[in-house]
Amino acid sequence: MRGWLKATIGLAVLCGLLVGADRIAVGVAEDEAADQMVKSGRMSQRPDVSIEGFPFLTQVLSMKLDDVRISADGLTVGDGTHQVALHSFKAKLAGVEVSDSMTSATVDSGTGTGLISYADLAQLLPPASQMVPNAGKLPLGSGTRLSLSYGGPGRIKASLGPLPIGEGSVHSQGNTVTADGFKLSGMAGMLAGLANQQVEPVSFTLAALPAGLKLASVSPQEEGLQLTFDGNHVKVIG
């Protein structure tokens, strides 16, 4: 009986040590992965990395991690000219093949989301003078940009200073985002002498998206424009 009890206690201690070693190892790997993502230019700031699944050490032996989650707030994205904040970025990476030194990692598939505020979205669009016909007739400065806000599912509202334009849509193809469907209406249309004149569609292309993912879709939300990302066989490190 005493021998059985000693064996049980010994096994429990051994299991505890193995679990502890596994959790220490995963913590070290998460920190190293976060650092390498920044060093390789896949993330503009250090993310939080969580390697899911247990035990971790058996995944390391196979050189492939089943499920990795990353998150960060205040990343930046841009079109090559302007940089804006990408808030609440979260991504799930499946099938992450890593090198033994964690200097290279390729993902079988990944998905993610992030948010650009409407104020920042306006910075990625051209000034009103390049978008609105006869903009010089409106009481606006030469650098005035659209003010944007949520207009309902799939829609955004736009105004030029105090002058409302109306609602339009925002959609994407590849990494290019397009805003269109706006018309000069009300006072803005009257002052410009172009009532109900269609505002020219405008586009911008985002570059260097986080974690090597590409833009899958955009969706207006109350707090800003939500971006959805995806990717297959992409490098997140190296």
C-alpha cells in the first residue's frame, strides 16, 4: 500500500514538473514569436501571442503549431503615403510551421479582424477638392476632407464641413478599398450648382497588412470601418 502511494505521489510530482516545463517553454516561445514578427516587419508593433493546445512540447517536436492567436491595439496600416491606426487587431493562425530557431514561420491559413476609425478613414481619401465637382464654390478650405460616420448596414454618411452630402457605400477588392455612391444634395449641391451630382468614386490600396494577411472585406460599423483579413500559405515570420 505504501509503495503504491509513493508511486502515485511520484507520478503526480513528475506530471506537475512536466506541465510546468511545458508552460514555461510555451511562454518563452510566445515571447520569441512576438519579437520575430516585429523584426521581420510582419507587425508594426509587438503583439500578444498565444500558442494554443497542450502539450506544447509535442507540437515543437513536429515543428508545427496547430493554433496560434495574436492580438494588438494601435497597429498602423497605410497606403504608402498616409499611416493610420488599426485598432483591436485579432488573428487566428492555423497550421504554423516554424523553424527550430523561430526565425521563420509559415501559416497554412489565417483569419483576422481590425478597425479603422472614420476620422482615420477620411485621411486615406483625397481632399474634397479632388472629389467634388466645383468644390471651389463651397465655403471650405482647400485641404478639407470628408467627415464620415456610420450610416447603417453597409452604408456610411459623409459631409463636407457643415454640409451633408448623403450616404454611400464602402467595399473592397483585394487590398483596395473604394468609397462610392455619394451625391451632392441639399445645401452642398445648391452652392456648387450641381444638385444630385454624383461624387466621383475614390479608392486607396492598403499595403503591408499585419501578419502577412490580405484584406478580405470591409464593413461599416458604428465605431468605424471593420476590416476582415485572411490568407493561405503566408509568412508571419521571416
